[in-house]
Amino acid sequence: MQRRNTLIRRLPATEASRKKLLILLFSVMMTLDAYAAAQSREQVIKIVAQIQQADYKGDRAALKRLCEELAPSVENKDIASQARYWRGFALWRRAINGFNDKVDPRELQEDLTQAVAEFNKAIEKNPGFVDAKIGSLSCLGFLAFSMRQQDPGNARIPELIAETRALWKSTQTDAPDNPRLLWVIGPMIWNTPTERGGGQAKAIEGYQKGLATIRGHKTTVSDPLEPSWGEPELLMSLAWSNLNGTTTDLDAAERDARSALELVPYWHYVRDITYASNSRRPEKTALENPNFSPP
């Protein structure tokens, strides 16, 4: 500020010259601000890519670190809601990977609670941010699931289930064809009796619909900070469903798992947990994975 005032005192004496130079100085400052914002956006894009890679690799430590690296970006009003979303995403996926790795339930619940808070802040910034609602929906379901495993009598469980159902209903009204929503609610539909509109066939139908939708809109995503993930996840869910359903289809399971690994060759869950090797026909398993066993 002192330097700027010094510059202004040295401006030419004539009013016309003073105005011209003021305009020039203002333009330079606006350009510098825009450049700083662009730099911040590019940094966030790089971190988001690293978050998605860490998720697939099952690198929980990296997910926590990258979440923290995004903290300064929540102050950038142009990308605040997106920064909040990806912070929530990192914690959400950190918890999911933690379920697979048998992490202490209290740590999982802490991650999920913080993730819900981040998603809710993203929604506050952008009330129409459907994907933030989807993330919150999933985290609430996982919280109820984890608490029920730890303490079935926990009074918080019915509240979480009620919140999950309410958010499911409103999100499905807002974006019934969102492929990430179809992935998130698939396990819930899987465990819902057929007479109540659920069942295994209904869940598989949703996964297939989501896959067709996401493949049909690949070229429409222009902003790398907007969520567009989902194709590998839907393929993985189809593979799991064909391995663990009442009626199994091992050929379909292998095909979908291989397709997922073609998209993400380093995916820890598909490569190292679901199958000992993606080069042999998978056997039916009974993996305890919360992605597929929600409350």
C-alpha cells in the first residue's frame, strides 16, 4: 500500500495524464489478481488429480495430506465450492479405503463426519451442487453402517438413517440420472427387498444405466474441477454384483473388472482385494466391503 501511494504521488501533474496512468495501474493490478487466481485454480486441478489417484491406490495418508493442501483454496470465492467438494471427496474415499483395510471405526467415523461437513459447506456456497449432496448422502450411510457395527444400540443411528433417506429422496428428485448417484444408491437398493422397490436386479439395472449415461457424456465435461468420475466405479460394482449375487455370472464379472482395470490399472481394490490376479478367472467371494453392504 505504501509503495502504491508513492507511485500515485509521482504521477504527472496534468489531470488527463493522471487519469490515464491511474487506469493503467488499475488494469495491471487486475491482471495480476487474475493471474494469481488462475495459478490457484491450476494448483487445485493438480491436487484433485492426485486425490483421485491416491483413492484408487488406497493411499490413505496421501488423501489426508492432499485434503489439507486444498485448505487455502476454500478462500478463493471462484472455486470455493469445488475446493470444499474435493476436500470432502478425499476424506470420503479415505474412509472407504479404511473399511477395506480394517481401520479403527472411530477413525473412519471422524473422516466421514468431516467429509459431511465439507460437502455441506460446498452446498452452502452452491445450493445446486448435486454431487456434493451425493457425497454427503454416501457418508451419512457409511456413518450409520460403521456405528451399527460398533454399537448397534447407538441412538445416533436412527437419526443418520433418517437423514440418509431424506437426502436420497431429494437428490433423486433433483438428478435421477446422475451416474454417481446411481453408484452410491446401488448398494442400498441391493439390500432393499424387491417388494419395496429394491433387489439385486434393480441395483444392477441402475449400475448399467449409470454406465451408459457416463459413457454417453464423456465429451461434455469442460471443467476438470466438476465431478465426472464414475465409469470405473460402476464397472467395479457390476463385477462385484455378478460375483456376489444370488445368480452369478463369472464371465460378466471378469469382463467388467478387466474394463475397470483398463481405465485404472493401479486400482488397489479391484486388482489386489477383489482378485488375486486380473489374469485369471475370478472366483466368487464374500468380501466385506462397505461399498456394497450399506445400512
